[in-house]
Amino acid sequence: MTTQNFRKIVIFGVGLIGGSFALAMRKAEAVGEVVGFGRTKGTLKKALEAGIVDRIGEDVALEVADADLVLLAVPVAQMAEIFANIAPHLGADTLVIDGGSTKSDVVAAARANLGDKIGQFVPAHPIAGAEASGPAAALADLYMGKRVVLTPLPENSNELLIRACAAWEACGMAVSRLTPEQHDEVFAAVSHLPHLLSFALVHDLVQRENHKLLLSFAASGFRDFTRIAASSPEMWRDICMANREPLLRELKLYADELYAMYQVLESGDADKLEEIFQLASDVRGDWSQQ
Amino acid sequence: MTTQNFRKIVIFGVGLIGGSFALAMRKAEAVGEVVGFGRTKGTLKKALEAGIVDRIGEDVALEVADADLVLLAVPVAQMAEIFANIAPHLGADTLVIDGGSTKSDVVAAARANLGDKIGQFVPAHPIAGAEASGPAAALADLYMGKRVVLTPLPENSNELLIRACAAWEACGMAVSRLTPEQHDEVFAAVSHLPHLLSFALVHDLVQRENHKLLLSFAASGFRDFTRIAASSPEMWRDICMANREPLLRELKLYADELYAMYQVLESGDADKLEEIFQLASDVRGDWSQQ
């Protein structure tokens, strides 16, 4: 872990995910040089000042040709273009990873654009986030003790998988494996749905004429429930669009659950209501003690 | 504030709400003696050991006759019985307050049971809570810097209102006023609805065969969204039942919001989706900076 495993890392997107990866790899002394690419000069300059990157990249072809590792840490909708840009220039031993929150779409974009380099890409989703974004939000410890889900491709060699695991483990993460489809089903349920529900509650209240009065009485329960409604709208638009089918299925199941609860409440069935709350409370309590 | 305003306080329910009130009044040196009543000897003993009460009450009639202040801090469904028990014995100058999370039902219970002593009751909802309950969860600072909503009755004298305000202010709270109906509408929207939605998400997931796998990948967004699903099932059953009509209206509005979001997602309207997220994110961000 403390040996310099990756001589040169190229990162596309130097915000929360990419920036924290760079800082974590530096802290683990697992990287030589970090080169950053991004959409805006301002963000790249901040990343340079924050010690996230050593250099701002100018020439993608040049930089990825001799990189040990390329990380795509941009919104998932922007990955196809980057795959297309790097494909002709990737070194034969360059490992490509990503930090996207959805996997089926990223794998499809990689297949469509990486050509015969597809085996060099090991898709990943580091399960760590915050409602903040940008280089200023990056933290060396963001990934420490958290899980990363790899969704390996049949074309990945064992040697490459081991290197991908080593990179995420150097950041302090425990590696899990799922298929891209399993991954997207799981995260539609435990992450994308709650985000959508949280955005929906705030949006629902904002429509009211008296929303300022309402919000003035909101307290800690509201605060925690809606924390994720302060997340990046652009990022969550992309995630929801990318994982549309599983998310629509989850929304449907949740709407059914709400309708059942509406009927229990409307009929005044206090025992049934308590039974629902009790089961949820028990499971949530057990979960938080794990 | 530091004078001993209340010589003797009698508290029904020595858990999070009642226990924290007692501890806060003691810290403010605003109380002489605190006497506690409760449903179980075990809870009362814990409250005694935790320094919440000075004595465990034996005789309700005797204790409330010379009390300066009586606090009802039990689930709202149990208040009617306590109002009935104390009504014949209340001293002429005894102020009665409550800490219930709903107000229309508490006021109705008070009117039905307090008889000509109704003017001595000043309904209140201290907006402070935690998912924990019981005397062990009580904190002297629970109310510090928080708001309490009073929903005064036409029968309350100004002198009594001032004493009720003084009690809550001694706990560190800022006093707001609403009618019982306004209160219940506001809290259906910003508190009761989010609790129900949070219980519903956990309950929805628990139904699945693979719920252990799902929960093993749940992260910080899920943790915050579902923190309130670990709340007391009994307390939330009572609150939902007591505030049923406003809560059903809120559930209906939220279901409409979700249906609109479902349609936006199904039609693949990324711009509209981002617009919804952006508005929610802006409002939530502004709110948390207040």
C-alpha cells in the first residue's frame, strides 16, 4: 500500500469524487504524478491550488499514452465523449476506471467507444458522497472505511482487476463485486429513490403560497430527510436518466407502498399503522448498529 | 430567568420531552421540586436516578392540588385520561401545559375533560426531538435555541400565557403562536409527512427477498433519509392518527408530486427533471443557511 503503485494518474473531473481519489492516493503514497483535465479552467486551477493535481493537462493524447491509471470522475452523461477521446491513445498497460453512480450505461458507453481497448476498463462505483461538490469538497479521507462496488467485464484480465482493486484499496475502501445490472437495481432502491423522494418533498412544499411559513417551522427531522435534496441537480439528473428503468420500477413500488399506507390511515387502523412503523423502526435500528 | 419561578412542577411522562423539560428547568434554576408520574415503575426509577425528578408521585389528586405547573408529556392519545384525572383536583393557580406534537386533538381532549378549568391549560408543542426516547435520552439542552409553538385558547388569561411563555423560555426556547388548526397543517407538511415517507421507504425495502443485500449497500444518503424511521412507532402511530385529516391531504399532494415526477422521468425530459431538482436544491440550500 505504501509503495508507489501508480507512477502517473490522469483524472478527468477534479471535483468531489476525482479530487478525493487523488488526495487519498497521495496520502497512501500510492501515486507519483497526478494530471487533471476538466471542463473549466477555474475548477482546474482550484484543484491545482488545493494540491489535488500536480499539473493541468493540455493534450489528452499525450497524457493518457503513458499513464498507469486513468480515472473518469465526471457526470455519467459525459463519459462517452471521454472514452472516445482517450481510446486511440491509451497505452497498452493503462488501466481505466470510473467513479460513476450508475454502471449499465457507463459500460454501454465504454463498449461503444473504447473499441478493442474495452478490456482495459474496470467499472467502479465508490460508495461515498456528500451533498457538496467541486474540488473544495474533496477530502483525503472521503473513501476511508467505505465500500466500492466493481462491476468487472468479461474482457478484464485478472491482473488488471487486481490493479483496480489495489487502487481503490489504497484509498481505504473495501471492494465488493456485482454485475452492472445488479448494481443498478440495488442503487435505484437504496440511493436513487431516496434522492428523488427528498427532492420531491422540497419541491412539493415550495409550490405552496405559505412555503416560507412552513419552512420556518421545519426542524431536525426535515433537515435530515432533505439533506440529499441539496445535492447537485445536474449530477442527479444524469443519474436518474441513466438509471431510468430500474428507478421507474422503484418509484412504482414506493407509490404502491404509499397508497397502502394512505388506506391504512384513512381507515383509521391504528394497529396496522403501528405494525408498519414497528417493522421499519426495528430494521432501521438494526441497520444503523451494523 | 434565574429566579425560582415554579416552586413545584408535576410531570406526567418522564421520557425525552418531559425529562428534558425537567432537566432544563433545573439548569435554569427555575424550579423547586419536580414530581413525576408515569406508566411504569421502571421508567420512573430511571428518571429518579437520572436526577430528572425529585420524587415519584403516588397520589395524583394530592400532587396537582398545590403544583405551580403540570406538564403532560405523554403520547397524545393518553392525554384525555390524564386531563380527566387531574381536573377535579387542580389548584386554582395551577398552570397546565403539554408537549404534544399535535394540537387540535389535544385541545379537544382538554375541552372534553378539564371542564371549567379549561382556561388553565396553555397548549404547546416544543419543536425539538430525537429518534431516541425514554428518560435516558433526556437532555438539559434539548430545547436550547429551539422554537416552541403555543396555541393559546380564548379562555387563557394574559397572566397565565405569560407564565407559560416564561416556563418554555426558561428552557431556552423562542415562543411562536399559531392556532391549533394552523399548527396541525404546518406540522403535517414539514414533520408528519416526512416521518411517514421515511417509514414507508424502509417498509417498502423490507418486503423484498433481497433486503439484506440492498441494505448492505445503503450509505449516508439512506442513513439521513431514514434516520426518522427509527423513531418511536407508538408515538408516531398516535401523531398520525391524531392528525389524520391534514396528513391525508399532505399524502395526496405528495403522491401527485411523485406522479408528476414519474411522468417527467418516463418521458425522458432531462431538462424538466433538472429544473425540479434545481428548485428543490436551491430552496433546501437557502433553508439550511438560515
